[in-house]
Amino acid sequence: MLLKCISFRFEGENSGFSKALKAAKKLGIFDRQNPNVVVVLTWACSLPNRNAQKWKAKMEAKGQKINSILLKTVGVQGPVVFIGKS
């Protein structure tokens, strides 16, 4: 799944991300025995922060939130990958 990192709309029951997860769950594409989910957060370098440690902490927090949403919505977790916008 692809998410724009600078978006905060992936949280909440009615977010587009949660709705997409619920729709995908209905299709039965998630494997709980062998998790097959990878979340890619794009535009990760666009978050303004000159301190690398603070940026890393923000990205780890976002990754944890996303994995929490995945676990709550579809019962699996997967790697969260951060990429720049190019």
C-alpha cells in the first residue's frame, strides 16, 4: 500500500487508508500466517526537520501508528518503508 507521508489522514476509522484496508480484507488478500503487507510512505524527505535524530523518531512513530492501524483493521503487521518524492 502507498501512503503520502506528509498526510495525516491515514488515522481514524473513516480515513481512506482504513477504508482501503477494510475493502482489501473483504477480498481475502491478507495472509495472517505469512503476512504479505508492505506499506510505502512517500514524500518522507519532505517533512521539515534539520535534525536527523528527530526526523528518524518521527518516522518511527508514523511506522508504529500505521502498524497499529494494520493490526487493528486486518490483523497483520508488515514493514513500513520510507522513500523520498523522486
